[in-house]
Amino acid sequence: MTRPAPRTVRPCLKRLGKLSAYLDRELPAAACKEIQKHMAGCADCRVVLKTLKKTIALCRQAPAKPPSRAALARVLSAVKRDLAKSRPKP
Amino acid sequence: MARVKAGDSAAFERLFARHAPRIHRFASRMCRQAQDAEDILQDTFLAAYRHLDTFRGAARFTTWLYTIAANSCRRTRRHSGAIATIDDHGGNGERHLAVDDWTRRPDVQAMRKETRRAIDEAVAALPKDQRLVLVLRDMEGLPAEEVGRIVGASVPAVKSRLHRARLAVRNELTRRFRERSP
């Protein structure tokens, strides 16, 4: 059985461009109020805002695997080897 | 720094020990392949050592290193292992947005392995200039001004790229979570 196509909307483009700035608290108070007023009456934009906010949070929380000691030692040796090769011989 | 410039090998090793984990983390986020991350780390420290004379101290040393690493990432062709690149248009840009609310899914709440993989893959599929900005700003946590210095762009350009990148990742996550819905 094929899954129905996802429901998509044409976003309120004028406001959409400001959502990152809104979430980063970079907008002036008047612009924030305008967005909040729109959100109060637009369920689709509320979902876009909520999922965008969660996306940013997930990116911020995404763990990065630290390099192993062996990997760092390997790279340091390679750097030192390359530097030694490129130094002029006495 | 003066000791490193004077050729003190132990001082260089201390500098490497202090900064290499951060640059490796950045490189891993940019390219996802362990070997590429090591290559970028190696390129970065080689270039940093060779050009140490040009570091004047006006910027933070870490900013300078990030700049070298970012340039190395840009040169890396085998960069992400991404299956497809998300572009600004088509289904992933701003023209149409999927509106499923996936924020309360248990796998998202718990940041399970598959959620982490979905984020990694969505970030990896971004165009390189957007990925650079998103990794530096949202994953490495640098201020927009510093990101601008690293990528050589104005703060408004950084913010614009960041917004497009966030929307593209959001749309990709929405698509993936929908496919995984029971």
C-alpha cells in the first residue's frame, strides 16, 4: 500500500524568512509581536515554528564522537613527518 | 605561540593536544568520514604551522584554525557520503513546507540512534556553504560574527544561509519521520 503524500502548505513566506531570527531572539519587539499574533491564528505556521525550533535544538544536542587517542597520535606523527620532510636540510 | 614559531617541537605538540579534538569534531561533522576528518585535521595543522607567521593575533587562534579547516573542507571532494544533496528549491526549500508535527515522537524525545543518524544525514546533504554555516553556528556554537569571519561572509549572509540550512534540515527530518511513521 502506498503512503499518502505528505501534507504540504505554501508557507506565509514573508514571515517564514524571519523565523530563525525570531528563535534566535534577534528581532525587534514589534516584529516578534507580529509573528506571535500570526502564530495565534495559523496552525500550520505553529507546526513549522515548533519543528524548526526542535530541529535547531537537535542540531545543538547532536553528539560528536571524540577522536581516539590513536587517531590523534597518527595525525600528529603525520604532521611532524611532513614538516620534517619540508624543512631545509643543513 | 612564540615557542612554536621558534620551532619548539614540544610546544607544537601542546598546541596540537589543545586544539586538535575541536578541529577533528568540526571536520567529522562536516564530512562524516573518519579518514576525511583525519586528513582535514592533518592539513589544518600542517598549514597552520607553515603559515604561523601570518597569524597576527587579531583573531582568536581557534577562529584562525577553523578558517584553515573550513578551507580544507571546501577542497575535500569526497565530503559527506550523502546520497543526495538538498537544494534550495524542489521539495526541500521554502516554496512548500510539510507540516507534520514530529516533535513529540518518542525516538526524537530520547534522541535515539536513528534520530542522530537522521540529523547527521540531513546535515550532510546540505550544500557545502550552508552546511559550513550550520555546523559552525548550531553545532559548534560559534556566534554569527565569528562564523562570518571563518567563512568570509557578512553577518546578514551568514544568517540567511543559516536560515535556509535550518529549513532544509527541518524539511528533511519531517520527510524521514513521516516515512518511519507506523
